[in-house]
Amino acid sequence: MNLVEKAERKTRDRAIVFYLLALCLLMSAMTSPQHLDGASTRLIPWFVMVGAAALNLTSAPFRLWKWNGMAALLNDETTRDHRRSSLAAGFWAMLLASALTITVATFQPVDAIMTGRIVITAGLIAALICFSTLELRASR
């Protein structure tokens, strides 16, 4: 298997992992308790997952792989365009989640931690799903 075929396989694998990461973020948001006692210790795993998702949506991980030539194939022009589109989708999802959270908060109080988790999770899920879908479409 040559380098191009390996890069195509890794691209598909990355898209599947991003779908799974989006599912984990959604499950984390749905199963979080309403009232967080000791919020800092319960938020650490969520912050790690959010940080990993956000870092993987950037091109930062590819800087580690420059030594084998795979980075240029995994971070080509099409992938960079998909990344820009997915980050834009995440931005709009965060705006929509913020607006909906504000609307809900006018009728029933919403905790600030929960509001932040909803907004960040919505944006990352949208960005991850958008990026994965575009990458899988391009690999067909």
C-alpha cells in the first residue's frame, strides 16, 4: 500500500473518529447532572474532550507528522476548505444554541455552567459532523 492509499484510509478513519467524538460529546451533555457539586472535578473530563475535539479540528496535529510526508496528504487544500466550512458551521450552531438558551432562560432559569456546556457542545458537534461528512463525501 503506497502513501496516498494510507492517507485516504487515515482520512476515512479520522472522519469516523470525529463522528464518534461528536456522539461522545452529545452523550456527555445529555448525561450531565443538573446541579454540579464539585463542578471543577466533574468538568475536567469534559474540558479534556472539548480541548481534544477543538485541537483536532485545527491543523495542529499535522505538524507532528511532518517527518513521514503523510501530513501534506492529510492536510491538503480540500481538507483545509472542509475545515473552514466546518468551523463556520460550528460558529452558526453556537449562535443558534445561544439564542435558544436565552429564549429558554426567559421562561425557566438556566445555570451558567449548563449554558456554556450547551453552547460549546452544540458548536463542536456541528463542526465535527460537518467536517466528517465533507471528508467522507470527498473520499467517494
